Amino acid sequence: MDSLIAQHRSIDVAESEFRKYLLDDDVLRHDYKEWCRREGYTERRGFIEYCNAYIDREQDLWDVLDDPDMR
């Protein structure tokens, strides 16, 4: 999922690509269902929720770099 987000830099496009992969790969679909269950996400929103968390983590990294107290 990380590589799709980094590659496309758009949640909508990354999600669309991920959905295509899910349709073509039974193992990925099964693993995704299990991941959603473990993480407490619905299958419909799991990828988007993951994207939002990913973007937040990326922003936190930049925030640390921009923090004048950290210099």
C-alpha cells in the first residue's frame, strides 16, 4: 500500500489501483480482509484510512524537520 501511495500521491488514484489489484489477486484480497479485521477497518474504507494515517506520519516527519526547537 505504501508504494501505491508514494507512486501516485493521490488517495483516489492509489485506491483505484489497489482495487484493481484486489480484483486480480485472491491472496491479496484475503490478506487485505484479514488486515482490515485486525486493524478494525471496514474493507470499504480500510485503504483510505491507511492512506490518511500514512499521510499523517509523513507530515509528522516534515513537522519535526521544520520545528525550530529541534535545530
